Amino acid sequence: MNETASVAVKAATGAVAATPKTGSVAEADRQTHEIDGFQLVIDALKLNGIETIFGVPGIPITDLARKMQGAGLRVISFRHEQNAGYAASIAGFMTGKPGICLTVSAPGFLNGLTALANATTNCFPMILISGSSEREIVDLQQGDYEEMDQLAIARPHAKAAFRVLHAEDIGVGVARAIRAAVSGRPGGVYLDLPAKLFPQSIDAAIGKNSLIEVVDPAPRQIPAPDAVQRALDLLASAKRPLIILGKGAAYAQADADIRTLVEKTGIPYLPMSMAKGLLPDTHEQCASAARSYVLPEADVVMLIGARLNWLLSQGKGKTWGGKSAKAWGGQKFVQIDISPQEADSNVRIDAPVVGDIGSCVAAMLGALASSGSKPPAEWLDAIRERKTRNVAKMAESLAKNPTPMNYHSALNVVRDIVKANPDAFLVNEGANALDHTRAIVDMYKPRKRLDVGTWGVMGIGMGYSIAAAVVGGEQVIAVEGDSAFGFSGMEVETICRYDLPVCVVVLNNNGVYRGDEVNFGGGDDPSPLVFVKGARYEKLMEAFGGVGVLARTPAELRAAMDEAIRSRKPTLINAVIDEKAGTESGRITSLNPAATKKH
């Protein structure tokens, strides 16, 4: 720190006394040539293209939020920090820039920490900025307001964590946070800003020069040519090849090259839920309708931005289709990923291709023979036969119109609405609500389906919906289980306050998984899994000036969704379905150790 800056900081913090009297000409002149920590934070973010802040105001960041708004940043104020954090994380996924969540200290920081950890797990670029107590008080545990060593707590749950103590270091702190969030494998970053930082003042010219515009924050990582050729040779040897597209492929925004690679090879593909729409789900090579067949039967599997974790029934002692490695002859794997540490995490990766996905796919296209052979007809015919059979079976379920509605009859309406509005974002969470929506509702464009991701976390619904509407600018359709909606339902006030085009569909079956469970002990209390019967969720939206609709039939649901999309008004549709509809834990019942159930 140079001498001028040091003196200015000490003056702001009380370490030295400023000689001119307050209000004097000299003092006024000095102030016009200084800049404080508030403005430096704002200028550092704006210099790096940050336009939107999600958060909850309060001590010590209330004035920062006000000044951000005054400086032209869009500040979206939530009712709970966790939801603001989820909004920031999915904004990062959608844009490739780190989403910013701003919280108060201690409890507010902890509320945001769940979203930060979720962003790190899902590889979403996000920066959690929290105000905090002063270091000297925290270290001596002297009992400051909301005292907590937030940096130490954040480190295990973030890709990186930084604290800024001096105004002249704000530019460096923001730059390092941005680069850490988006470079390599993206993730969550924590930036700790103690309260005493904000009023610090330094010379304006020095402050301006201290700011850093991050150059090439996510540089391309070119794969090795021999790794690319090894992967192509393995694919060429396959009798039953399969491509799996993960949300990393969607994040890469290499849509055209990925589609060209899939179509040029002719290999069937499976999209993970947030990769749906990279190619339309109706594409002839999409094998989603034959998922349970292709996963265990494929002999060579190429993963593009997908991880072999529990979402693909992988992990210790797990295999696809319940078959042992010996039974299916041992599959071989090609894995395209930016992180070399991801290879061999659960199975042997025979052909790792390390680099950013856009560069890897482009390299494979460049090395792919123009007259490359297509997969054997026997493999393609077997998949086509199972797809045809399963699609017909699904069509029978969707054609039924039971009273009350079930998941299929309600989601058949959502399916039609999304098909007619392919630019709309579909946010989805729950257990059965999540599983059935994934299987029934087709997606047509990339990065339009936003859901619970790797952790399967509940509560992302309203935060994701708000971010999609604010950052994406398109209509949002949020399909929520009634249990999942409860985690973030109060944010409908936020949706109304900012007049966002969000249509929330609550699939209401009166409980967690289903609403007909009884008290195992026979007492008067309801089962822990059962909610108030006949809850009127739509009234919550009405309370804040939005539109609430009670829908008991597919026709009522369709009319309400059509009107919501036409009007673009905040809307909540309470879609009442059979309380007996649903199974425990959706399609991951095997992860629940309960041995007995009573229904």
C-alpha cells in the first residue's frame, strides 16, 4: 500500500486525525477527490459486466444495496437469503458470468451458504458476498453483533474464499472471485467484506487504478490430440455406442457443435435433465424413452459434461440396470470433462478427454472422418422398437382423464403448453413432481429446463424462477410439488413486487410424496408426511396482487396456464391431484432405508 493510500485509509478508520475541519473548503475539496469502499465495490462489479444483484438487505450491507441500485445495477431483494442464493447460482448457469448474492452477516451468510454449496456441487459460477464483523473482534471472540468467522466456515463449501480488509484491495478481491468462479470447473466463491471496509476512503485516482477488469476469466483448455484420437478410435470400435449429455454440455453453450457431433456420428444420446433441449427431446436419436435399455446394454459410453454419480445409478456397489460388470461384459467409457480429477471416480475411464467442452467437441469434429460409419443397424433398431413401445404406453397414460387429476393428466397439459411456448423456461422441483415432469414434458431449446441438479435439493423453485425471469427475460413456468413449494413459497411476494412473468403450478396432493398416510401410532396428530387437506395455495399469490387459480380438471389447468402466458402476470395455479398419486421418494425409493410403509 503506498503512503498516500495508507494515510487515507487510516484517516477513514480513525487511526489518524484529519487536520482540516469538517465542512471547510479543504475538507470538501479532499472529499471530491476521494472514493469510498461502497463505490469501489460497485465500480469493480460494473467494470466486469455484472448487471444484477440478488440478495436481502440489512446490517451492514443496506447502504451498499441502496448505492448499487442508485448506480444502475438491478438489485432484486428477496425474502430469504437461500432463495436469493439459488437465484444467483442459476443466473450463473444461464449466462456463464458469476451470479451475485448479497447477504448480511452470520445468520444471513449461513442462509446463503446452502445455495453457495449447491452452486459448487453443481458447478454453477456464483459469488456470495456477505458483510461481516471486524477481524480483531471475531478473533478475540468479543461478542460483536452477529459475530462469526464466516471465511473459515465458507471455505469447505466453496471453490474459493477471500476476505478484503482494505479499500485499495477491493479490485483485487472482486477480480479473484470472478476468475475463481468461472475458470476451469465453475463453482461457488465466497467474498467476505467486513463492515469497516465500506466507509474507508482513498484517493479517487488511486482507487480507479486499483480496479481490475478480468481478461479471459475462463480461458479455453485445448485437449491433447492423442486423447481425442483415442476417444474416436474407441467409439469407432463400438457395437452399441451411447452418448450422455450432462448439464456441463448445456453450460458450455457449444450447442451447434454438440448437435453436429451427435448427428454426424449417428450415435443415440441420453440427455440428463438440465441438458434436455440441447437437441430437441423429439430428435430421432434421443434415447430417453429407452433409457432403462440403453444404459446397461451400451458397450461404449461417451459422457459429455456429465458425471457418473448417483443420477446415473453409479456409485459404490451400483451398476446400471442392476447388472454386474461381469454380466454386461464391462462397458468402456469416453469422458469429456474440464476436470481431470473427474475421471475414474466410479469406473475406469478408458478414454479421458480433458479440456473445456467447446474445444473438446470442436477437436473431435475436426478429427472425425467425414465418412465415419454409423452404429450397427441392430442397435438402432432395438432402441427404436423400445422407444416406440414405451412412447405408446406413455400416450395411453396421458390420454386418460381421471377424477381427481393425477400426475399424468395434469402434466399432459404442461407438456402441450411448453411445446407451444418453447422459449419459456421450465423450472421443476419435487419428488414425484420432478420425476414425472422429466419423463413427460419435452424440451426443445437448450438451458430452458432448470431443476434440482446434482444434490436433488428442495427449495430452488422460486429463486430459479425469479432469476430466469429477470436474466432470461422470457415467460417462466414453475412446476412444483406441494412439499417443494413450501421451501420458497413466500417468494411469490417477490415475484409480484417485481411484476415477473412467472406461472407457478403447484401439483397439490396434500403431502410429502402423497397425502393419504396415517399416523403409525394411531394418535390424533397427522402423519409427518401429510399437510392440511384442501390447502388453497392460490390465495397466497392473490394476497400480494397476483393471479390465483384453483384448477381441479385438465381443462381448468389449461385455461389458467394459457391466460397466464397471454397476460404475463404473476400467477399461481393450485392444481389439485389425487392424494393417492405418488410413491415414496419418487423414483429413488431404493435410497430410503425404510423397510415398511403403511398406506
